[in-house]
Amino acid sequence: MTATGMYTPKPGAAPLGRMIATQAVLETKMLLRNGEQLLLTVVIPTLVLVLFSSVDIIDTDEGKAVDFLTPGVLALAVMSTAFTGQAIATGFERRYGVLKRLASSPLPRWGLMTAKTASVLVTEILQVILLTVIAFALGWSPHGNPFAVLLLLVLGTAAFSGLGLLMAGTLKAEATLAAANLVFLLLLVGGGVIIPLDQFSQGTQNVLSLLPITALSDGLRDVLQHGAGMPWGDLGILAVWAVAGLAVAGRFFRWE
């Protein structure tokens, strides 16, 4: 403060950590206020879990339907947020020039991507809590190593985030909207979420098993339903998708 009692201006950017945290809070609020995003991230996974657990229309061999469905629905929740929701939101932000303006702010581009990732993780935590509570109410009996589950969810988030950012940064917003929703529906049916892979032909199973949604849902199912140890094969598939997706997205992402 000066001798006259006036505050001396001190222009400059806020600390980097505060900027990233503030942007992450803003990103989370915008995501949770978006009706379409809530439909993808909350309503659809919840309906899938409740409906298919309550109606005997899926052949899950032995055990309760909810024990089979819950790991797949958790994988679906990760995909809906990290891939579909993020791709659509980022695509339209790019179209309207929001990303271009943010890129010229004191917040570095990698900081913006970090904030978006933090927003995705916060949303996924809320999803997992909600779906877990509903699953327990339906009679779910989980097993396995919690650390393996956490590792699967983190790698799954990274894999789907890379694919979502790649789509949002290379396609037009309208094309991203259509493609992201189409991929979501296709993987919901063919990714081992609600239909066991053994219902498909052997050749189709070999192809589907390499998809990130299949690796995530199968890995979670092995741990949570069957009490398996660390699912290294599924973790390896997710790691490859994560590294490749994020690397290609970083290389080809266009900010305007």
C-alpha cells in the first residue's frame, strides 16, 4: 500500500495451480449443467444398470445379472464422460472460438487440457459413487483388488480422453456430435457392456477384444465379478490406446 493509503496495482497472472483449479471447476460446472451431457453420463448408464438387472433378458451364465452388468456399466460411464461428452463439448468450444481465446490467455494450452482432464475425473468419481450405490441396492456383490479397479479406470479414462480430443480437434463440431454418439451406441452394443462377448462369432470376438471399451469392461468384470488379480492383458490394451490416442491428439489437434 502507498503512503496515500491507496493500493498499488500489481498486474500479472495468477499462480498456475490456481488457474488450472479455477478452470477445472468451471469445466465441471458447465459439464454438469448440460442436459445432453447428463443424459450420457448419468441417465443412460443408470437406466442400463437398473433395467437389465431387473429384467431377465441377458444370458450371463452363472451368477446374478447385476454382478455381470455393473462392471460393464462402470466402463460405459467412463466412456460417456471421457470420450463422448468431452469430444462433443470440446468440438463445439473449438467451433465457437472458445479454445482459441483460452489459448491466448495466461493459462497454457497444456494447463487447459489438464483442467479438462480434472473435470472428467471429478465427473467420473460422481458417476462411480452413484452407480455403486444403485448396484448395491440391486444386490451387487463385488470382489477383487480395489487398486486394480482404480488402475483400470485411470487408464480407461486416458484412452478415451485421447480418442475424444482427437475427434474434437480434427473434425467439425457437427461431425463430432454425430460420430461420438454413433460410436457410443455401437460400443454400448458390441463392447461387452451388456452383451457377453461369447454371444458373437469367434472372429468378431477377436476384433472386439482389442477395443478399449471391451478391455475396460472385461478387466473390471474379471476383478469385480470373478475376483481375479491384476488383469495385465486388459491393462496393456488400455495403455496402448492411451499412449497412442493422446500422442496423436496432441499432434493433430487444431485449436481453431
